[in-house]
Amino acid sequence: MNFEFSQEQILLQEEIRRQISGACPLERVMKVMDGDTTERLKIWREFAELGYQATAMPEDLGGYGLGYLELCLLAQELGRHVVPIPMISSIYLASEALLLHGSEAQKEKYLPLIVSGERVASLAWSEPGRRVANGNIATRFADGMLSGEKLPVADADIADLFVVLAQSEGQSRFCLVDGSDSTLATEHLAVIDEAWPHARLQMSGTPAELLPVNEVDVDEVFYRAAVLVAFEQIGGAQACLRSAIDYAQERVVFGRSIASFQAIKHKLADVYAATELALSHAYYASWALQQNDKSLRRAAAGARIAATRAYELASAELIQVHGGMGYTWESHCHLFYKRSRMLALALDSEPTWQRRLVEQLCMQKEEAA
């Protein structure tokens, strides 16, 4: 069992890093943060031309069929550059739900449009005031119509296709909804990271198309997406560490670089240790995802928790190392801090993932016994 990436995969990651740093510098992210929605769509389509969305998609559905390992490396670079595109919504979640639960006709109709950048999809699963799980969903599908509310829904402002989790005849089902339907209402929500908009999605007699799999396992999509989101978080944490080191080496106080201060060294060492620990978890989880191994859920939960903690620590310490200027709008530190807070809740909170990890460890112990 080899948890290292091949030389070809490492070279691919380096090329992706070079492309993204040129195509989407932090100044462009700041433009999106200022409310330029058209810029997000422009970046999405530019990246589609580079083939990013097609990385792991099967070739017969318009993708490259490279696999999840390559997609993990791409996710790491997207996180490193805080890229404001709906990759999590469209590729990690909505497309994965279609791949797992859609009919062949639905896959052939929608997935090529998503990977080509022509359509933006989003998975609408969360509901206000409840922990969504199998059998605990308020949104209802009946007679070809959806009624209910989803909150928050990522990238709803630019999505033109929604995969909605609903109850149908007592079963949890995924449904497809056209984002242009007049019965679909969206309300923008105030969030900490305006480069990643979220909205309230309200459906009242909205036409929808059921995905054929009966009683879907809601968690299955989340566990698979958690691995990819963990790589985005690790990429962000690594960028924070690099930026903090560079600034500490340049900043001079009392005739000395602040990188020579013991307090700064301790901060940077703590971030490095947390990031490397998360990376170890993520490597194992990426292998389990690629192999569809039975340990995937356990590995994904561990990676999710470790990556969340690493990114939150790294982004907070980045601001601290930068001192007063780290709190200013002109500094790029806030981009990473805001994204770390958003990603920490993107697939449910850390306590939820802690519970999931405990459940998986208990199941492993029972199987061993």
C-alpha cells in the first residue's frame, strides 16, 4: 500500500499551481469579494477550458477520467489560492450525487454540461432548524413537485441546476430542479466570506425530476466530498504558513527579523505540525476514495476534522504574525480566515464529524470483534 503520489501526479500539481497563480491571483479574488458576480462565472468558464472540472469525470461523460487522486491535488491548489468558483457545489457534491444516484440518461444529459462550464450545479441539502439525516427531511416531493426550504445553499446566485434532497413517500431522495424555474425563489444571505455567496432556496410547487435510486444514503455524498474539501483546507493552511514565514522573515523590529523571535517560531511550528498531521490523514483518505475502500468513511471523517483544525489555526496565526496590518482589508489575510470559517461548516460542523468518526470507529471495533 503506497500513500505517496506518483511523480507524474506531482508534476501535474505543480503545473496546476502555475496555471492558477497566473489565472486567479489574490487580487482577482478581492474583486469577487467586492461583489463582482460576473467575475466568478468568468473564472469558472476559464477553468473549464483548462479542464479542471473534468479531472475525475469519466470520459464517456465528457471528462478526462484521471481519478480522484488527481482531483484531490487540484482541490489542494484551489484552496491554496482561495479560488472563488463553485467547485465544491458543482463537482464535489452535485456531480457526485448525480454519478452515484442518477440514471444513465440524467448523467448523459447534465454532467457533460457541468464539466464543460456551461452549467453550474449546487446541492441543496441543509434545512433551517434541523440536522438533516436519513428520514429527517422537511422538504417534500409529490406529484412531480417540490415544496420546502433549503438554507444555506452555496452558489445559488449563479447555479442554474439544483440537486435537492427531499422526502418522497417516506424515503430520502435526490431531485433535479431547473434553476430558472419561476416558482423557485432565492434570497441572498449575509455570510462571512462574500467571495463564496450562499442563499435561502424556497420551493413552492416547483417542478422537479427524481433521481431513480430509492432511499439514498445522504451521508455517502458527504463522506466523499469531505476528502476533497480537506485538501482545499490543507492547501489554504499551507498558503497561510508560507505567507506567515515570508512576512516574518521580512518584518524587522528592534533591528531584528521577527522570524528570530521565539514566540513567532512557536506559532509557525504549531501551524506546520497541524498541517502535516492533516496532510497525513488526507493522503490516507484520498487513497480510500480512489479505491472505494471500506475504510473511506473513517478516513474521510479523520481528514475532515484534522484539516478543519489546521486551516482555522493557520489562518488565525497568519493574522497574528502580520500584526496590525493583518486585520486590514488591504491585507489578504482575511481571505484565508474567512474561507477557513466557511469551509469548517460547508459539510456540517466539526462536532458532527467528530460524532461520525466515533460511529465509524465503534463499527470497526464491532467488526473486529
